[in-house]
Amino acid sequence: MTGPGFLAVDSGGSGLRVVVGAGGHGPSARAASGEPVRTGERGIDPGHFMEQLVPMARALRAEAGIERLEVAVVGAAGLAGLGDALRAELPDALRRELGVPRVVLAADAVTAYVGALGPRPGAVIAAGTGLIAIGTDLTGWRRADGWGHLLGDCGSGAWIGRAGLEAALRAHDGRRGGSARLLASAEDMFGPAAGLPGRLYPRTDRPAVLASFAPRVGECAADGDPVAVGVLRTAAGHMADSVAAVCPAVDAPVIGLTGGLFRMGAALLDPLDEELAERLPGARRIMAEGDPLHGAVRIAEDLTAGSFTLPGDEKMLCVTSPAGEDVTRPADVRT
């Protein structure tokens, strides 16, 4: 058995991803569950979270030969708005069940940021089914959008998919702004256009269904369809607006891109680069170094090494000591 180690968790829409390892790139083990943590009247359910995590963490600790866990970092989707019960109960539960003295609870936007850029000033666009921009100057956090597919997530996969399907239905009706190419693609994917509302509206996973059409919009744009090109241009403008709102006032800021939406490639990245050049001249755009799980691991390793520099926040990032108090530096998150 080796000495102290860490536990890093990424909790999202596809379930839990977990790493147990030792600091300084020592032995590690990882696993994943396919069941998302439930949400209810209290928000994210801490009991269901622990039911999934504890057996995985114990097995991984044994596999990696870790004697004890000194730090646990949990990055969770929805923590800022739905995490009150998790913040209230999870630190004590992790100490009780796994003996972890120091617990970090972070919004998945924060772990996405650290995975993309590491602990340095800059801003990140995290874009998949939804979209959020987050930035820091290492004294505070700023976030923009991330309001869900009904009120925001502008430029996200769900937003692009919805705009593409709307253009398809415009073509079906014979209205201006339609695209025969998008209509054909939508019917190939979902069946006759007239039946689309009946297939979409009863679904509880509507954002994911909408986002599933975004790659088709990207394909149509890459083939030169002017309506699809316009959808991606508008999406890129929304992304640039959000990241400009959170970018710190530093020389030559770094803008990181993370999330599955950017696999669309040049059809989206080219207009995004043009929009960024207009709003943030001098900024340098890079693709993410790692994903949110990498971010959780990086936070755990920095805490273990005593080099943790990120600012804390009541909703977005808090580190609790063995006594249970928040020991991060206070920070201001502005929306």
C-alpha cells in the first residue's frame, strides 16, 4: 500500500466518473457509472450520490493501493443552483464513509475551466448540449449564460439543433428562411417533418434530442448550405458575447474551448475565431488541455501539493477543512 491519495469525481448527465490516485502522478485507478445522480425537491440528491460513489471509491482505492484518502474533489453539474443539500451533507458523509478530511465541492463549470486552462487567468467556453462561459483573474469568478435551453444556453448544441429544426420546418411550410437541405436531414433523422412536434414535445430529454441534430447542422454548413452557415455564425456570436462578458482584463487573455460541440470543427471554429477577434482583440484561443474530470484531478493534486491558488465561492467552489468550515478565500461571482 502506498501513502495518502485523492479522490476526484465528475458528476454529470451521463453519471459519475471517478479517479483515485496519489499526488505527483503516482498510481491511479478509474471507473464510471452510467446512472446520473437524481435531482428532486432538495436539488441534487446527496444520498443517491453517496450510494453510487462509496462502493466505487472503496474498490478504486484498493485497486490503486492507496492507504488513505486525504482530499476529495467533486465537480457536479447543477451545483450552483441545485447544490444546497449536496453542500450541506456531502463533506460530512465523505468523512464518515471514506475518511476524507478535506472536501472540495465545485461546479462543473469550474472543473471544466481547470481542465481546459489549469489554474491561470483566462476564460473558458464550455459547450455541449448546454453552454456556459466562465472566467477568472484568480481573485474572483465570473460566469455568463448556463441558464438552460428555455432561457439561455445560447449557441449551445440544443440551441443549434433547435435553430436547424426550425429552418427545416420553415422549408416544409414554404416560409422564408427555410432550408431544403436541413429539411431532408431532419426527416432522415426523425421521420416526416409534420410528426416532429409529437415526437419531441412529450420527451423529458428535449435538450439532448435538440442537440442531437446539431452535428447535422454542422454537416450542412460544411457543405455550404447558407441557412446552416448562418445558424453557426449566430451561435458563434452568442459564444463570443458570453466569453467577452467574463474575460478578465489582462493583456492577451487566453480563451479555452471545451465540450463536445467543438468537435464540429471548422464550420463552427472559423466563425467563432472571427467573432472573438472582433470582441476580444489580442485574445488567444486554444482547445482544452483536458476535460472536467482532468480539472477535478488537477485541483486534487494542487491541494495535495499545497499549490492550490483558485479563489473560492459559496456556490461555485468551496474547500472544507476537517472541522467543516470553508477555508477558501472569498470571491465574487458576477452573472
